[in-house]
Amino acid sequence: MELIGRTALVVIDVQKASEGEGEFGIPLMPGGPERVALTRRLVAAARAADIPPVFIQEVHKRTLVDFGRELDGTETVHCLEGDEATELATGLEPLPDEYHIRKRRYSAFFATELELVLKSLGAETLVLVGGLTDVCVHYTFADAHQHDYHLRVVTDCVGGSSLEAHDASLRAMRYLQRDCWCTAGEVLEAFAALAPAGVAA
């Protein structure tokens, strides 16, 4: 797996509900706890390799004023401010010098400071993990593609609303960037190769 230029790890909506905690309001395919555990390993490996993780969190006001058209589909009310399930997953808390971006829509680029953050970091390649594959990961991927980033989607570290939707979205992303698929094992190997000697994740 090739990482082109400066890389950032974008951790999309890996929230406590991904671990099976609390009511979430959206369907989730099986395997959430395993994906969260893999994500923790990737974040640790990124930090060891001086690759900045950027944490994305979907969150909405309890008045529902900022949902827009988001409730017109399958999803019901979710990611409410103050709910335990909305908090970032255990062990994925940003360090003081890392970015934590809250969003109100599916794409992590829409009406957020993500583009400014990535430009400030000098990122050229984005490694995407999190959920949902067919919603927030997919929309973030499409926006990142149109901003000309090289993209890598960690196929065993993203989860969809269903396995069918997950697979279809991965295929759609690969249509846009043929080299975008990778596994957590490949990313860990690539990150380890960039880590200074003697530094382990």
C-alpha cells in the first residue's frame, strides 16, 4: 500500500454507539467492537509514525434544529449532544495537540474546518476509518476526492448500515480511486515503516 506525501488518519464517527453502547437511532452492521479495537491500534500506530489523527464526531442539538433533511430517510434521531452513545469511543480521545471536529452533516468537509486543518497539516493522502461506510465515510470520501486527496479506505475498519450497503459503497469508492482499498494490516505495516527506530505503537 502506497502513502503519497504527508498522510493523515481521519477517524470518522467512531463513537460509543459503535461499541454497542446506548441507543443510536441508525442501523449498524455487525462487528462494531472489533472495528473499534482495530481503530485504536491504527491511531496508536499513526501517533508512533508522526501521522496526525483527525477525529470526526457527528453531534446534534437536542432541539433537533440542525438535522435538516437527515431524518427523511431510514435514520431516526441520533448523535444527540449529551448522550453517552454520542461521545467518542473509549480510548479514542484526541490528545491536546490533535484535532477534534464536530459536524452536523454526513460529510466531514461540509461546513467544518476540516479542509483548513488538512491544508495546515500538509496532508496529501487521507486514510479513512469509521462509519458508516455507506453514509459519512462515503460522503467524506467523495468530497475528499473532489479536493484531489489520495484516499485509502481501511476496508476492515469501516462499517455500514448493512453488509450489502457497506460492500456497494466500497465498490463505488473504488470506482473513483482504484487504489483506495486497503486492510488494517497493510496500514499498520505502512505506518510502522514510517516510525522512527525504536518507536513502537
